[in-house]
Amino acid sequence: MPYHAPGRSARLAIAERNGASGRALILAVAAGLETTVRVGLGTKYPAFRAKGWHSPGVIGPFGGAAAAGKLLGLDAERQRNAFGLAGSQSAGTFAHWGTPTIKFHQSRGALSGLMAGLLAEQGFLASTEILTIEDGGLFNSYSDGGQPDAVVADLGKRWALEQISLRLWPAASSIQTVITGLFALIKAHDLRPARIASVRVGLSKAVYDMHGTLAWNDKFKALLSTPYVTAIVLHDRRCWLDQFESTRFRDPAVDAFARERVKVEIDPRVESTGAAIEIRTIDGAVHTDRRAAPKGDPSDPLTRAEIEGKLRTASAGFLPADAAERIIDLAGSLERLGNVRELLAVLRAPSQDG
């Protein structure tokens, strides 16, 4: 399945500290993302997942170490040590599913990569075979031996980072396809909750097991719950963080709709993070949407306007509107930016509320 970008604090922290150029930051980002995805491919995900590992905390440190290493100018030996140190900090399991700790894995992965790069810069030694050594190598300990060849296959010719998805909505990555389909049906048929008799959402078994029956009695679980997300998107025609506040998931009408009219089930024809949606209206009409991937997937990438729109939505209330527009301008010309501190300064601009 497509990979989702890990935290970026390692590269931003070093880039700001060193006053790196925008071009150097782009190179570090590319190195970090490429490394993360390739190590992820090497884990042979089905076997890795079967052991309960959660990939952001396990493979994220490698991307952070690659990005930090680029910005620190590490030589080959120190970069190898950085990867060894990254692997030594690889952690995070699905035991934390349904709690905020599952998201902590992303931030911890980024911090681990930063520490790995800084320690390696100082000459700290680590394993030279962190991925493949028989006794304790990541692919043997966390998987079934993995597929090491995938890590370096066509390296420099084929960019694995092009398979990274960009998430358009703040809900769980595995139900982004559901949200995509719901918005498509709303747009095509002007669907309103009062006109809807029932909604059926078909998921793969893997996604159903994580998201199909999860309660929505707190904000974090609401972000992961397919019944609730389905109900709130149809009610609010919007999917942002305000849709997951207690005033919404405790709303009697939304709650009743999710419980009584939304049915989520396993659909054997749905694979991976795909979704099949069927909505029946009170007048007997049936509207369906079936798709294999969400908006933001490499097969259906976000437009630049959609990415900019997400920034404006996310920054509202935290940054002045003119600061958001300045960030868009600076990001658009990042390759020509002499010092990324200019961008970081705008990101720290005070909000309208002070």
C-alpha cells in the first residue's frame, strides 16, 4: 500500500540551526522520504504487520537519519552509523491502537532520526548491518527476513517516494477512500441526511478490523471510526478537526444516524484501503461509489490548489492569513531560497489571537 510521510522535525531542526538553503532542504526531504519508503518496502509489510509493528515509529527514524545526514554533511561511514543508530531506536506497535500514542510514533520516529544524525556526526559507532544481520537485524526481528533487495532496487533510477500519499483530511489514512467516495456522492446527488434511508460502507477485512466497529466516544476514536466519519461527512459536508469535537460526536442526530443508518461491513471485493459505498434515499434511489484509492493517492494526486487549500484550513486561527499566503509563496520558490530561516520565521508568526 502507499506510504505516508513521517514527521519532518529532523530536517527542519537541522536546516534552521545551520541556516541551510532551500535547495539543501529539498535534497534532505527527498533523501529522507526515499529512505523511509525503501526501508518500509524491505520490511515486507504483510509479515511485518502480522507481528504487530506500526511502521512510522520503526521506519521513520531511518528517514530522519537520512535527512539529518544530508544537512550535516555526513560522510559514508558516519551516515552508516546514523542508520545503525536509527534502527536501534525503531519502535512502536499496534498495541496502542485507538489511543493518541499511535500518533506519538510519528513524532518519536522523527526525533530518533535527529538523534541518530547528531550522534553519528560526533563519531558515535553503531551496527553496520542493522537491517539484515541474523541476530537482531530489523528485517529478521520485525519481519520474516524481509526483502532486502527491495531497499536498493533501481536506486537512483526509480523514486519510491513518488508512491507516498498526501492525506487531504485529518481522519485515519485507511478511511480516506471512504471520505473521497462520500464527497463524490454528495457532489453528484446533493445528498442530505434527511433524504437518506441507509448507508452501506464496504471495506477490506484489514481496514474493517481497525476502523469498522470502533466507537466514537472521544475525539481520537472519532477520527478513526468509519460509522462516525460517514455520518459527520454527510451531515456537515466538511471533514476537518472541528468535525471531531465533542459538540459534534455527541450530537444526538449525528450519533443516531451513525448507529441506525450506517452499516459498515467486510466486502470481499474491496482490497487494501479501497471502499465501496451504497446510499439509499427515502424515495428509493440508490447511489454507489466504488474506488480503490483515495484522493491524494499517487493514482489520484492532490492538485496544487488542494494542497494550498489544506494549508489555509490548517493554519486558520494559528497564523494570520497573510502569513499563510507568504508560506505558500516561499514554498513555491523554495529551491531559490537562500536561507530556510526566512520560511521558519513565517511559520512561527503569531496568530490573530496573539
